[in-house]
Amino acid sequence: MRADADDGLALVDSVRLERYRYILRQIEGANQNTYRFLALYQAIATSLATACVALFLGYGSWGIRPEFARAGLIALMFLLSLVAAFSVVLIVAGIFTWVDYRREECQLVNLVAGDGFRSPPQWRGFLRWYETWIIAFIFASLAAMWLVVVHLLLPMLDAA
């Protein structure tokens, strides 16, 4: 009878250990995804900003009327805004995923090591999260590009 109880405890411990490993992999994946989304945003934002500059500098030699160049600049900026919004939504979803897995990790560790061994994440610590600053960077870069287009490039097109 004792061997069956020991086998049962070993199985429970084994299941807990595998669940813990799975949770840690998911947390690591959520962290890596944030950087992937940032890299995707940076690549697309750079391409769209380059397209804006190329359109602004080349519209005259390409035979494009200023009003069409203006519409093109605005369309490129709206496309950039969509990419930024998509990136932010994915990062925010990743934050919620990370928080859920981290809470589950804390529960599992506290079950094994004792209550209070590991504290769950708290939302008030958001200023320490790198995702917060990545989202701030996305918004700041998007705002800067809109400011350049609206206050510098579009007025020059209207003057042409």
C-alpha cells in the first residue's frame, strides 16, 4: 500500500514539474514575442516613412499632381497608424498572457515551497515593465511622424 502512495506522490510531483516547465516556456515566449512585434513595427514603420519621403521628394519628377501626393502621404500615415495599433494590441495581449502565466507560476511555486514564497505580479508595477516603454516608443514615433507629415511635408505640397 505504501508503494502505491509513493507512486501517486511521485506522479503528482512529476505533473507539477512538467506544468512548471510549460509555464516558464510560455512566459519566455510571451517575452520574446514583444521584441518580435517591436521589430515588425520598426521594419514596417521604416519602410512606410521611406515611402513618404520618396513620394514627397519624387512626386514632381514622377508627374504626380500635388493633391495626389498629399493623398498618398496621408494614406501611408494611416497605414502606419494601423500597423502601430496592431503592434500595440499584440503587445497588450502579450502582457495579459504573461500576467496569467506568471500568476499560475506563483500559485504552483507557493504550493510547493509554501505560501508567500513567490508574489504574483501587480499592475501598479507597470512602469518597470519594458512593454510599457515599447508601447510609449511606438506612440511617440507615430506622433512624431504625423507631426512631420502634417506640419512640414503637407504645407510644402500645398505651397507647390
